[in-house]
Amino acid sequence: MVMAIISTISILAIPRYIDATMRYRADLTAQRIAADLAYARSVAQRTNQNVAVQFSVAADGYEMPAVAHMDDSQKRYGVDLTVTPYGADVTSAAFGSGPVSDTVTFDVFGDHDAGGVVVILVGKHKRSILLDASTGSITIQ
């Protein structure tokens, strides 16, 4: 009898736990991207050099070629969003209004060359990270 109750509770709880984990991963991934866009802006201002953030839909990640990796200065700063704790799929990255690009560049004043959106998917949970074209604010939807 006790085993039947435990089994029933487990059957109900496990799908909810998995969904909550996926939702958490989607939020975490979106926050990481937003934080790294802000980081790229600050590096551009601090170093007086343009900093590009290049997204790759095929590789489900992004990199900043002009920025050294925080752990190893010999490597470029890059983030693979397929690995733990993210487990995310970059479904699109589009910046600019004319020819759309998967890259956004911040100049020495912290201004961006184009607004745009990055869309990620974790399970059934989708998040959009928006870089406003006029104000430069970064928001998550």
C-alpha cells in the first residue's frame, strides 16, 4: 500500500520537476546572454575597442572574438549553450533592420550598431533576449 502511494506521488511529481527544471534552464540561459551583452558593452568602453558578439544558431552558442576567456587568456570568450547548466537551443539571432546579421558590435562609447533579438528554447520554454535599437536596453521576454 505504501509503495502504491509513493509510486502515484512520483508519477505526478516527476513531470512537474522536469518542467520546472526546463523553465529554470531557459531563464538561466536568457539571463546569461543578457549579462554577456552587457559585459561586451562594458569591455568595449573599458578597453576603447569595438567588441562584437557573434551568435551561432548552428553551434547553439556565441563568442566574443576580441575578448579573452576569463579562465584562459589564450582562448576567446565563448559560451556553448548546449552544455550543463543550460541545455539550450539558439533558434534565432537577428540584429539590424536592413541586412540581418547574427552579430552585434559595441563601440568604445558602449553604443551598439544594431538592435535585435536572440531566441532560445529549452524543452518547450522559449525566451527572447531583446536589444533595443534606440535605447540599447536589454530585456528578456
